[in-house]
Amino acid sequence: MDINSIMSAQVSQLQQTLQFSIMDKAMNIGAASTIEMLNDMPEQTAVHPYKGMTIDISI
């Protein structure tokens, strides 16, 4: 093997490692913001808490 192919393989491996690292960081940020958004949502009850619970099928 010549030095050029070794360097090319190492650069390729470094690029792949960086891509995985960036993707992992983006996923962590997305998950953290989703959890924060869900925690910030107010706990509200529905205006009609029983609406849709029973169906009248008589004709």
C-alpha cells in the first residue's frame, strides 16, 4: 500500500466518524427540545370529557 491510499482511507474514516457525531448531536438536541416542549404544555382537561365515549347506534 502506498501512503496516498492509507491517507485516503483515514480521511474517509474521519469523515464517517464526524458525520455520526454530528447526527448524534442533532438527535440529542431534537430529543431534548421535544421533551422540553412536552413538559411546557399545560395540563388541560377537555371541554367535553365524555364526548365520544359512547356511540348511539339506534335507528
